[in-house]
Amino acid sequence: MSPQDIASRDNPLIKQLRALAQGNTAYREQGRVWLDGDHLCRALLARGGRPVLGVFTPDGWASADEALQRAAERNVRVPDALMAGISALESPPRMGFVWALHGAPALQPAAPTVVLDRLQDAGNVGSILRSAAALGFVQVLALKGTAALWSPKVLRAGMGAHFGLNLIEQLAADDLQALEVPLLVTSSHQGDWVHRAALPWPCGWVFGHEGQGVSEALMQRAHAFMRIAQPGGEESFNVAAAAAICLHASAVSRL
């Protein structure tokens, strides 16, 4: 079926797409997310997801393969200038998908888990989601104050990891009582060295605010504290780098 052509920037659908693509929390109001570009769209399809809407430029539609053209329930075609007004990217994509979220999933008490405690930077959050998915962690729990998990910047940084994770956000510290896995809290000044520790599996790793670290409420719930060796003497690692090191240590400890 040929896509519907839309040329007006004042079209109600275009206004909704612009809000999704440029707003950090518009997905919470609309119950759906905008996926910028071919990579994210294909990542969704690879996980069995089906978009509700495909949005293409004329060149994007002409060059799209059958899998992309037939993926969505409905397709629209917009001029390049209109796509540039929708997307927040400096180089607008030739296509995007809209995917409907299906409500907050249930917390999985025994799942290998990553807990994000008020992380502010969208790039850090997306990078941690990517590491979690690559290293066998299937659930990410974000406490209130953490960057919105489905915001456009976090989605782009996650590179498709979102679609393979159980993601729950806007939690309070008390909500973690439902977890049955031991919590490992990163610290720069106390605990075992990650590369020498006997790490439990499954477990939950807790990563805290870029400046303030993990909150006292979560420190009190820790099963163990973990440190990363820093022979170069820097004060601390970037939180996304620290997460990758810790999650990798858990993954290889199972081999």
C-alpha cells in the first residue's frame, strides 16, 4: 500500500511527531515513542516489535526494502524539510518509526538487574542500557530523578538495547524491596575490588548520580560494596564506563 503524503507542518500528526521526537517526556503523555533512523527501526523489528506508524521522506521510501515498507500498520511520506522539522538530529533521517508502549511492565524479582539512581545525563543512561543488554542483564530499574528512559537522546544512545530489556522508571527506593537479588553498590572508597571479588549471580548493580553517587537509602540496602582499581590515580570513572566494567566483571565471572 502506498504511503499517505503529508505536506503541511500544521498537520496534527506532524505536531504529535515533533513533540515525540524533540520532547524528553512526551512519550509518557502519548504512550508511544519516536525511533529516529534506519538502525533503531531495524533493531525494533529484530526483536519482533511492530511499529504503528512509518514516516519516510521521498528518497527514504524509494530506497527502503520491503521489510521496512511493510513493517508498520500505516505509512506516511513527508518532504525532507518536514522531516527536518520533526527530528532533533542535525542530519535528519530518511525514515523513522512510531512504536506504541504497552504500559509499565512488572518488576522481575529474580532477574539480573541494573538500578539507576538519579543519573542525569541521557548519554550515560543510554550507554548503560547498551552495556546491560550486551552483558546479560535483562532488567533496568530507574529511580525518580533519572533521565527519562524512553527520551529521544537515551533511545539513540541505547542503539536498540531498549527493545531487549525490562525497563521500569520513576521508582522510589522502597520499590526495590521487591528485588530478590543481592545489590552491589559501587563506591570509590570502600568495598572489594571488582576484578578480585567473587560476584554473585544473578545480582543487581546500583549506579548513582554523576556527582553525588548512590543515595544513602540505597547504600543501606547494599549486599556488598565494590571498587574499581584506578592505577592512573584519577578521582573516579565516568559512570557509564564504571558500569561497563562492573557488568562485564559479572558476565565473565559466569564463564
